[in-house]
Amino acid sequence: MKILIVDDETPIREWIQFSIERGGNPEFEIAAVAESGNEAFDMALKHQPDVVITDIKMPGMDGIELMKKVLEVSPYTNFVILTNYAEFSYAREAVTYGAKKYLLKSELRGRDILSTLEEIYGEIQEKAGNKEKDCYSNGYLDIFDCYYNLDNKEFLEDFWKRHGFRPGELFLVTAFEQRDGVRQKEVMDRLVGERKIHAIGPALKNRSIYLIFQAGSGEELTEAAEWFSEGCRRENLGLMVSGHMGKGLASIMEAIEEAEKMLRYTFLLDTGYLRIEDAMELLPLDRASIKKNCQKILAGILYEGEEVIQEALVQWFQSLHGAPFADIQWVKEMCIQLVIRIEEICAAHIPDFSEEHHQDMDWTLKVCGGLCRNLVNRIYSEDNFRYSQSVRDAIRYIHNNYNRDISLNEVAQYIYRSPEYLSRLFKSETGEKFSSYLMSYRLNKARDMLINTDMKIYEIAYAVGYTTPSYFSKMYRDFMGVGPEVTRSQRNTGGARGTKADG
């Protein structure tokens, strides 16, 4: 099992390599070590590793972007993500995009790395052990070796001809998401037999099923695919997608990858038949407007009424229907990020909150919409939604203007209340004085910047509303229990923990 290690910190790279080598498993080979995402991508293309252990936050190409690019060209690669406490959101996103596991750097032990690698190795061996010649034990055609022989024309010709490919005919690659693999194959085999369609497969790759149709003309191919899709719809096999028609063995692997990308539409649709030609005719989404509305929803939670937020969520998710081929992956990422951001708001306001999404969740637009609406409902429940409109408006004003020299008088004027009234109301509902809440919010923002940015300390002081860096440092030290320079030094050791702000 070939392993690629990626981290921009030399001690981390060397320690992971040492831990693997000390483990003594003769099946684990460190194929390469890289210090950046760009370098790692080149090495992945060269060495075709089975496992990539990568830091999630690196200069240039980060771990998530590296994972996406590698999986496009080498879909069987397994990823293990290394993360700090401050990067939990990114780590959770990485798992939704296909990472096997994420490990915390601050708690990482050699045996954790080895046990993770042994688990992945066991999965690989199980798949290999259950195979017959070119087929899995469940009867699906296995195209694994085709990806490791993309430059071997002789191998590919022999493989596809052995399974009935007719070089002189047109072909169309169709794809399905695997749900109930045994039943899906039984239905596909039966439909192909009923119509006597010339088909290759079905083939299985990860969670994708491919069936390749062939015919002498484009009309015959189109008619066969549409007839087959209608049968699949009746049998509830899920969404069927297809790429462009092709001809000749040289383009078959590219056609399979094209159909694989079309399966991204299972995020939006759960049934029917979608051709790439139809998807490419859809108009591009207004990404800027969608992002703006997403931020508006997040900023409004706790400060707008629940009905307003719920209606905004419904409209936002509706705006994502009909996404063109070029936007579909971006849509999925936006939806997942929205779920995670709302979960973070829940975690800050709901005692003992636990995430509603999990690693094996089947992410779809419908699922994301339901999660978001349920999370918002929990936030606005009687136990958690405890602030009056005036206090919510005041808190929102602080969050939007903390980087300026704002005062109680200014905020009171903004919400059309007297300073005395706002002061009493704010303290009675939040349990904090207005000035204490403002200071706490500013200093926690400063801590995030110290951990996650390269800004100088005096720049951070100005960015969170302090006009005197020395006064900022004093306030930070009194509030956090450590100086800002100490927090900055902790950015590479798991983030600042155990401060007063954390309780």
C-alpha cells in the first residue's frame, strides 16, 4: 500500500514517516513526502498512492482542494486529513467530500496513524480478495485495473474487447448511484435482456454503477437509453445520467469519467434521466447573489424572527434547483457549508448540542434543506430563543460593527431605545453588561485571527476595534489569561485552549 505524506511543517512530516516506518508493517510503503498541496498533486500523479495523509490547511492548495483534484484523476485514492482544533469545520467538510478520517494533530499518536492505515489496508484487501477475473463477487464488472493502466493501450483494448466492446459502434456511458447493488444489478440485467440491448457491464466503482450501451447509430442508442431509463424509473433505481456519445476504445475511460461527474446531479435529483446535453443548456447560477443570501441567512439567525429565517431558507434552496453542470459541485459545497455553519450557531446557543449530520449521511439538496430548517427550529425553541427583539438587534449591531469604536449610546440610538433602558435590558437578558459583551466578542474575534491568520498583533488590535495596541494586549491578557503572542505561538500546536473565554 503506497502512502503519500503531505504537510507544510517539517517536524510533522518527519514524525508521521517515522511512526509508519517504526510500525514495521512490510505492506506499507512511503512512496513520497511533500510540503505543499501543489507538490503533492504532482507526486500523486507520478506515484499513484493508495493513501494520502495530508494537512488540511497549507499555503496555496489546501488539503480539501488537493483531495478533490486527486480524486478526479485517481478515484480509488484514500485520504486521511490532519487538522487543528480551529479547523474543525474544514475537517467535517473534508469527510463529506470523501476523506476516510480526520485526525487531530494535538492528540495524534503513532498508533492512531497505524490503526487508520491498517483499517484502510483491510478494506483494500477485502475488495481484492472477493474478486474473480475482472469481476467482484456480486457479479459487477471491476474496472479498477483500467485506472492503473490508462497509458497501456494494449491492456485497455484487451479488457474491453474481452467484455464485448464493439470498436465499430457508437457507445453511451450511463451511470447510477449505488443504493441496493444486488437489486439494481438484477433489474439492469433483466431490462437489457428484455430489449436485447447490447450492453457492457454493469460495472462498479466505489458507489458508482456504469452500464455502457452500444448501437450502430445515434438514433438507436438514444432510443435504447430512453427505453432503459423508463424501466429504471418504474423500478425506482434512482437517477440515471449519461455523458456524450462516443466511438472507439480510446475515449471510453474519458466517457466513464464524464458520466461519473454527471452523477453529481444525484445531489439535486433522486429519479429520472438526465443527459449531459440537457444539463449543459441550463443557465449559470448567480453565485454572488446566492452567497450574499446565504450570509444574510446566517447573519439573521437569532436576530430575525423564525418565520423570516425559515422562509429565507426555503427560497435559498429553491434558487439552487436547475443548476448547470458547471455549478453542481459548487452547489453541494455551499449547502454542506450552510449546514455546518448553522450547526456551529446551535453549538454556541444550545447546551449539550450534538451535530445532526454524520459521516455516512447521504447528502442531497433535500437532506440539507431539512437539516437547516430543523436546526433553525431548535435554535428558536422556547428554551434557547430567549432574547427580545431589542437585544437581538443590539447584538447584531455589535457583530457587524465591533471593528469600530462603538458605544452603548450609538447602539441605543440605532434600535430607538434610551441608553439606560438598553443597558438594563441587555444585562437582564444576557447576564452581561453591554461593555463586557462587546469586549468578549472583540477578544474572541482577535483570538480567531491570531490562530487562523498571519496578521501582525497590532493589525489585529485595530481590526477588532482597539486604537491602542498596548491596551489591546493588556485587555487580551486579562481576559484570556495569556498574552496574544502566546496564542499566536499555539497556532501550530492545536490552537489556543484552556483560556478564560473557553470557560
